[in-house]
Amino acid sequence: MKRTTGQFGESILNSYSQIFFSDNRVFALMLLGVSFTDLYAGIYGLLAVLVTSLTGFAMGFDRNTVAKGLYGFNSLLVGLGLGIYFQPGIVLTLIIILSAIFTFFISVAMQGIIGKYNLPYLSVPFILAAWMVTLATREFTTLGISERGIFTINEMYILGGGRMVAVYEWWNSIGIARPLRIYFISLGAILFQYNTLAGMIIAAGLLFHSRISFSLSLLGFFTAYLFYGITGTGISDFSYSYIGFNYILTSIAIGGFFVIPSYRSYFWVVLMVPLVALLTISLSSVFAIFSLPLFALPFNLVVLLFIYVLKFRTRPSPSLAEVVIQQNSPERNLYSYVNELYRFRYGVTPVKLPFFGVWEVSQGYEGEYTHKGDWKYAWDFVITDSKGLQFKGEGLELSDYYCFDKPVIAVADGVVEYVENGIKDNITGEVNLVKNWGNTVIIKHADYLYSKISHLRAGSVTVNEGDKVVQGEVIGHCGNSGRSPYPHLHFQMQATPWIGSRTIKYPLSYYIHHEGESTFSLKNYYAPAEGDRVSNAVVNDLVKSAFKFIPGRDIRFRVSVNGKEMDETWEAAVDEYNNRYLRCSETGSVSWFVNDGNMLIFRHYDGGRRDFLYWVHLSLYRVQQGFYPGLKLHDRYPLNLYVRRWLQFFQDFVAPFFLFVRSEYQLFYKSTDSEISPTRIVLESVHTNRVAGFVTRETRSEIVITESGISRISIKGKGINIMAECREQV
């Protein structure tokens, strides 16, 4: 019951903020207050939202969707529009209730019709419902047209007496430049409030919610204002109808909500807004015949058309990217996108090295001998000893070479596309130029993503075409077939399944670079160079067990935050989309993560910044589940995760063009009581903010791992001192 009540309350507030593509509660409350600038309009708008939410809950629709306000905001607009134009009364109340239900039905239908194309229905349900009701009410003789706004002074006096009238007159006497005044009134007109005060409150709320949305609202409006001036269109028409909200909403939608904010999205705003103006001017003449208002029709047409066209691109650009996971904030969308590009730069399919143990790159990208032209993105690997030799003895026999007959493994999960297994191995020093690739296995990992491993030993391939393989599964053994004078392993990634396909640049997801006898570094989405000694990261059982957050498992901590002690319980769980997360039972904060058995990666956090789980999310942001003494891991946080809010406020304004703040993560493998059979391992992470290269904030965390799992976590920084002991893992 408590959860249902909470969701119902969210559906009310979100119905207001969704008008501006937001889920910010403070902004929603500001919009709710603005809607009551006209008392009856506010009441009928709220009534429409209540009816829609009740209908959605009563009919059994998904409550999370209803709670997001995705159905309610269209009904809200209908209620506000009708409430401002007609006299209040029983008849209008009945019409509002019926209209809200009708608008809800249209929203659900539109979700099914255009939602299958992954398109939003925007405010189309409001427009259709408002037109239907407007046409019908012309026959309603008992429904009177509202005269509110004609005798404004009298209305002010009734509401607040002489003092209210004085404030109203003082407000109107303030000198505001005409373009800016029209901008404010256009903002207010989105909620059918045609006054500068409403617009200024909305502008303040928009600025509070999103600096990018606020700047886009200015860009969209003044681009249209300039276009009207250049074309000689009557500015009086522009200001009289206050349809400037079409340009404001178009700018926010294209520039920062449905598209990741960037210099290119801003460029398209400047191009699309004049198109909205053309539609507005032309359609106004058509709809005048029927005495129907345009409302937000031009905005809907242009935005839907733009989003639909983007989906047909064959080469989507990273600088004009559609939002995949909508977070209802241009800033969050942008920072998450930039962070994901950095962390997972070459797609969602992680590719590892095709062998066990430590090998050396004998030829890398654009190599000296064979990696040229269309085949330049490839590697050759060999095994060398401490003297740098590839063989023992004289190296006359194939068996003298350390890599010969060593097992070769699949670099990622996939399906075997091609197998060649019957080509004889060359004697040392000779090559086969007819079958130059030698024995080969090609595996499909995703659409347009294949791995090819060549020069395998004759008869060693253990898979057949059509077989499914998993990463790490042995598929053959290293040999000396094809154009291979000495045993080595050739590995490349390609976009097509043929043996002679051109290579593509697809660096390894992560691997260990052995820089010396006891010096290591973890490389993420990197291409090893000639001479590098590399290996796949080996898992340490103690570390792996500590971070094996099994769904249904609880982890209980005794936590001291700046001297205040409390108990906290994390629940490990998985949602219906198979996404894994940790949820704090006391605070409700959630930390989403992925764990492939080798790498633990925290991806998204939802909750308060003072919560213990928030700091753990920062502390364990990326962990390779092994132990290499002195190993350092590097990563970056999305800026909205760790940067102080006042600094992010200024960064937000210019974020689509450049980032002057960097938020960094480092993990150090500090110590262990035994490298062979450890019972205690200590990790240390450092979280840093940098502005123009200067450190502005730094926090350090120490994580102690024992046989029982995570034993202790300590976090220290300016204003924060956390000590947490794990009490129980069940």
C-alpha cells in the first residue's frame, strides 16, 4: 500500500515535469505552483492528472510507466487548456474528466502504434484530444467562455486586495526587453499562463533542473526570433499567439533530450527551428479556416520526423548519437555517454587474448613484414624466454619453439563460422604461399564482428563450423602452417566472415602488460605493440569470491560515518532485464554493476551522495579480480557522479562543447599476506577531481578482503570519514 501511494504521488508530480522532459521533483513543484497562477486552470489541470493516474492504476497498466508521468502530462495540458478558456462549473468538470480518460486512451494507443518504431508520442495525444473537445464544445450551450484575464485588476483585488494590485502593477512596470519578455511569456504559455512572471518562474526551474535545457531554450527561441526578423514575418503575430514554446520545446528535444548534447545537436537545432517556424506560419493559415489553434503541432511534427530519420543512418556518428538509456536529464545523458565511450570504446563485446600464459607481440598493427594495407590491424604472438629467444637448442625442430602446440582459445563467445584444419605445418624456415593463412578458425561474435586465428597446427582444431564456443574454450593449437616460417600465432578482428577479409581496428578489452619481472599494468581497450609481453588477467579466488554478489544474498555492515554509527544491509538482486545490482535496505540507494567473472565494473548509481553505498560504488568502480603486486587500474567517473555540484553547475553550460573537469579513479593492488595462497588482500582506490590539471578534490578508500569476503572498508577525504566492518554475508 505504501509503495502504491508513493507511485501515485510520483505520477502526479512527474506529469508536470515531463512537459519539459524532466523528472526533477523541485521543478515539478514549481510548475505545479505556476499552473495555479490561474486558480481554476490549476485545479482542472490537477483534476485531469488525478483522473489519468487513477485510470491507469485501476485498469492495471504498468505502474512504473504511470508513475513516470508519461501518460499524465498530456492530460494535464488538456485540463489546463480547457480550464483557462471555459467558465468553471459542473459541465466543465465532467468534460475534463472525460477528456482526461480520452487523452489517456490516445496516449496508450500512440505508445503501441509509434512506440514499436522506438519513437515518443510527445504531446500528440494532447493535441488530438484538445481539438476533439474544442470542436465539440461549440455545441455546448451551457458551457460559457471564461472572461478571466479581461478584468485582471478586479481579479487581483479579489484574490489579495489592494496590496496584490500594487504588486501586480509594480511587476508590470519593470522594464524587460521586448524579445526577452516574449521569451518568458512563451515559456508560460506552455502551461497556458500568458504572463512574464509565470515564464520567469519556469525559466528559473528550468535552469535549476538543467543548464543545457535552459541554454537550449534560449537558443531555440532566439533562433526563431531572428528568423522572423530576417524573413520580415510579423513579429506581432509571433508575440500575440505566444507560440514561441514550439521553438523552445523543439530545441530542448533535439538539442539535448532525445539526442546526446553536442556541437552537432546544437547545429541541428539552428537548422530545425526555422523549419518549425515555416510549419507554424503555413499551418496557421490552414487551421484558421477551422478556428483551431495549432498548439504544439509544429514541434511534434519536426521532432518526430528528425528522430525517425536518424534511425535510418548506416553510419551513426558519436557526435550525433541518440539517447539509448533515458535519464530525463541532458547532463546525465551526456556524462554517462561520454563515460561509456571512454570505458567501453569499441562496443559491448569484450575481446581477450587467444592464449593462456605470457606471450610476446612479434608483430603488431602496421607491422614490418606482413601487416600492411587492408590487413594492417593484426597481431602475431610468440613465446620467449628470459633471454628473449623463441626456442630452445638450435631451433631446428618445430618442437623447439616454446609456442608450438600450445593451446589456443576463443577470444569471446560466438559461433564458429569457418574452419581450415588440414594444411601441413611447414618445416622451419619455409612458407606456404598458396594457402598463406594456414589452418584457421573464424568465429562470429556479433553482427559485423568476427575473430580470425591462423597458422594453427595441422589437425589440432577442436571445433566445427556451426559450433557455439565460449570465451576461453580451446579451439586448436599453435602451429606453423601457411605463410609462417617459424611457429607463431596470427590474430585479427574483421567485419566479414571470409578468410581473406580486411581487418578492423578493434583493440582488446583488457589484458595485463608485463613491463618487468614484477611490474604490471592493466590495459583497457588498447592495442599491444611489438615487443610487449602480454597475458590475459588471471583471477585470484579470494578476490573473486569477495565480489561474487549472488542474487538473494545479503551483506550486513556496521558503519561509522563521521562518528555516527549505524547498521546497513545490502541486498544483491537482478531485475527483469537481467541487470544486476546492490540495493541498500535502509536508504534505498542502488548500485548497478556487471561481473564477467574476471572484471567487476560498477556502471550506474541511483541514490544519495551521503550514502555508504555511494562511496563503495566509487571505491570499487572497476576491479580486476586477480592480484598483481603494484598493479594500477585507471578509469573515469561520469562528471555528475563525483564532481561537486557547484562546479558541475558551471561545467554543464559548456559540456556539449568541451569538458574542463575530469573525474578520475585509480585502484592499487596494495598488499597480500601470501602470493601463493593468500588469506588477506588489501586494495586501495583514489578518487580525484581535476580542473585544468589541478586537483580540486581527492578521496581515498582501503578495502580489506579476507576468506570471509569483504572484511573492512575505510574511506577518508575532506569532510568524509567512513569506517565499515562487514558483520555477516548470508
